[in-house]
Amino acid sequence: MTVPTLAAIHRYPIKSTAGESLERARVEEEGLEFDRRFMAVKPDGTFLTARTHPQLERIQARFDGSRLALAHDHFDPLALPVDAFAGVPFETEVWGDRFGATTTHDALDSWISEVAGEPARLLWVGETSARYRESIGVRVSFADGYPLLLISEASLADLNARTDGTHIMAQFRPNLVVSGTQAFAEDSWERIRIGDVVFRVDAPCSRCAMVTVDPATGERRRDKEPLKTLAGYRRGEKGKVYFGQNLIAENRGDIRCGDTVEILK
């Protein structure tokens, strides 16, 4: 009998930028430590994502809590310590949630503006997020609505069997990837344990045109895949298309690739 296993861990230091693969990670209330703690915004605070600016996915960001480093194939790298951030309070919003963040540095603003192709600023959520989502009862970073996203390898394999070409997990931007399951087994889970942490499997993740962006090129596919195929067999309530499950951690702790995924309920 195959045992469900944590096959991969990914975090995204800046919302909508490329993922960073990890062998182990610390899980906090807001999700993985240092995950989506930064976000690009227009001067008025409107957030930018790869839905409208797919080129953001070409940015490689690394953050260890004290230093942010940025890299891109077409721009000079830039790294600055948190101590250099201006730290001026700045109000922003993510999908209707208005909350306070802080500014970073003019050099980071200029760099992100060059990539975005328009004036932009890079915000930091701070060491603790001020965004508390009453609907789920936890603090969340700059993520769309939940702290964590899980997808199984079998679910992606099922999708690829139905489409032309091959789609990769990076298109769906999960934090946790699980092996050793049937396709969409995660849809039936309610509570799981991985490593030190118990997670509540709270809601399926609705998908949009962002999954059609090729992470390698930062460009959308003209054939609208894989969203077109997903819409044919993964459409749920109110016409939304679902792929993956949103998680909420019930406690803090460490997880590692290779950990067993225990199905508690």
C-alpha cells in the first residue's frame, strides 16, 4: 500500500514571483515562514499579480528574515537588508481585505517598477501580518486568501492525461506537493498531519487565467490551457474551476520533504 508523502515544499517570498524549493520549512499561522511576505503594488496601493503582469513570475526572490535578494535574467541583481527599509506605514488591500503594510526601499521600488513596466512599490507585510481574516480565523500574509495550498502529484498527472502538452506544478503555485495518492484524493481530506503540524483542509482552490502563465517565459499560453481543460471536468459551485486544496495550520512546527502525510479525518 502506497503511503501519502510530502514530496515537495515551495514558498514564494514575493506574491506572484517564482517559487523557491525547500527541503524543510517552518510553518507559522500565516503559512510557511517568509512565504509571500512581500508584494508589488501600484502607487495607490492596488496590488499587482501575474494575472495582469505575468512577467513577475520571472523574478527569483530569496528572503531569510533579515535580507531580501532579487534576481532576473534581464536585470541586475539587487539585495538589501531589512535594516535599510524605510518602514513607513502603507495601506493596501488583497481581494477586499484592507490592512497596513510597510514600505521597503526606493531601490527595490525602482527595480520592481522596471520588471512590471510601470511605476510600482514593493511592500513588506512585516514580521507579523496585520491582515486577520475573520472568515477563516487566522492571520494571512499577502496570499490571495489562505495561508497554504496543497496539490497531489496524481492530480496533476490526471490533468496532463487530458490535455495536449505537459503542464508543471509551478503553474499552480502550491506550497505543499504530495505523492502516493489517487488523483484528487486531497478533495476528501478534512484534517491531516505532516511532520509536527496538523492542518485543516478548509476549501478547494478556485483557479483563474494565472495558471496559463508559463513560469519559464512569463507569458500566457494562447490556447488558454490548462484552464480550458480544467473547466471541462473540475467546475464546481457558481461556475468556479477548482484545483488543489487550501490549508490552515492548527499549530506551528516543522515539516520536511519525505514526511508521511497522515489522514486524520
